[in-house]
Amino acid sequence: MLATRSGDAFHLGETWTGNWSDAFGPVHRHYGALPCVVVRDRIGPLTLPVVHSATNPHTMRFDIDPDARLPDDLARQLLQAHGAAAIRFDYLPEDARLLAAQPQWTAGYRTRIEPHARAPVVDTRGSHTAWITARSKRFRQRTRQATRALIEQRGMRVEFRCNDGDEQLYGQMLAVERSGWKGRAGTAIADDPATHRFYARLMRDAAAAGALRCALLWDGDALVAFEMGVLSRRRLFIPKVGYDEALADLSPGYVLAAEHIRKCFEAPDVDWYDKMGNGMTPAPYKMRFTDRCDTLYRLTVYAPGARGGMLLMRDRARAQAKEWRDAWRARGAGGSE
């Protein structure tokens, strides 16, 4: 397999889709470039078929393949092909082709576009010094002290590996991740066969495509922290990280992330370091590395008639309920200050 260029869309290509399909279920590739699944949405006693993007919390971003044709009657074709009540695409970035061309391919259909997730990102096209300066004083002190303790005093070392899909390294990563709270909660990669299959193949396929970038922190021969990165469209996505919680007081994850970001500033093929996100409230630790989040969107297209109308009313009601709930929580938080 040819090595990927930094601008290639590995996360939208056939390799990614094949990997996702093998792990999580069969995918329909419409026009050879738009991977979808058919799910069932329940409304009371009814279950309605919905054409859904082949996405889940492991997804980086979703869009149609950049080189594929996007038909003006895409909505009609998808709805008719599957007898669906709606189409739902998640994890769409702001510059997605599916969003830019949405007025054309959804013409005549009821639609909703709403924020779906927020991904903390670092723009690495500028100055690393400026990035460090913009961090909080507490962050800079903590990172400096932890680096001194781990690297200078204990002799640990940071290593960056490109395109090393070695199974032994993958096994070490799994062991590190499972050593912490995810192992205790049963949510580590190794605890779910489908997720295990997905990441094992992702390591191998991304390495073969020239898209795998791993940051590793070693204590002798023992791996104590890692960041798995996948380079796609000049963006380094970080789908998995882990550290040995026995060393939590020394902040190995902080040290490694800071070193990985520094490396991205130096790399000519990386413009963005992307922590990824699968919800609207990113984990607080991710936000300590950046002041910026990219919003990813959900686009829903509703079929004509009663079935589409029921889903539309359900989605509007959910959105209104969330708005009221968020407002109530905000008032409660303000009253407690």
C-alpha cells in the first residue's frame, strides 16, 4: 500500500470504512464513497428505519469522500433505497461537503442541523512558544515539574514512532490503558471484542498507509504512557491515550501530551493536533491544552409524510427539553456562587 500524503483523507477512505465495518457491522457504501448503516429509531411502540452515517464515538470526522460525486437528489435516493423515515449524519465538520451542499441535495425536505460534539484542537502552524505562553501558570508549572521528575530525575524517555504497527507495541498500549480506571470499569479497549478488533486493525492499516504517529513514554523497557495518533488531511487525530495510574502523581500523561504537541509544531506535515470529542462537554483535562474547540454537527433529513414528521417532532421536543434543562442548571449554578 502506498504511503499516505499528509493531505490525504485517511479517515474517509476505503481502508477506514472497511476497518469500521469489520468491527461494528456491515456498511452500505453509497456511490462508493458514503458509508452508512440502517438503524431503528423507536417512538413509543413504533420502530422506524433511519439511514445513519457509519459513525460512533471512535469516529474522527465524517463526510463524503472528497473525490466522489455528490448527487443533487442524494436525500431522495437514500430514503427510497432503504424505505427510511430519516437520514442522520453525525460528526460533520464545519467545512464538510455534505453541509456546504446541503441546500441542494436536501431541497424540498425538512432538515435539522445542530451541534453534536466539540473537539479540543491545537493549531500547530504557529509558534510553540506562543502556545506555551497562552497556557495557565499552573499548567506550565505542573508540566515543568513533572518533566523534571520523570525525565531528568527518573531517567524516563519520550519516543515518537511513525508507522510502527507492531503487535507487541499495541499489546503494551492495551495493558497501560487497562491498568487504570477503564480497566476497573470494564471499558478498556481490551474489554470489548469489537473495539479491540477496530484498534488492532487501525494500528496496522494506518501504519501501512503511512498515517500512524505514536508518542510513547518509557521507563526502561516499560511503557508508562502513550498517545496513538492518526494523520489525515494535515490533522493529527488522537483517538486513544493512556498512562500508568501508579505514576499518576507525576503526571506522565501531561508530560507526554505536551511533548507530542511540541513535536507537532515542529512537523511540516501537521497543522492541527486534535484531541477529538464525542460530546458537547469535552473532558476538562483536554481543555488544559487549548482554548479552542471545533464544533462537529449532526444533520438530519426527514422523509415526507407521517413517519418523518413523527421523528421531527420527537427531535424538536428533545432539543427543547435539553435547552430548558441546561437553562435550569445554569440558574442553579449561578445561585450557588
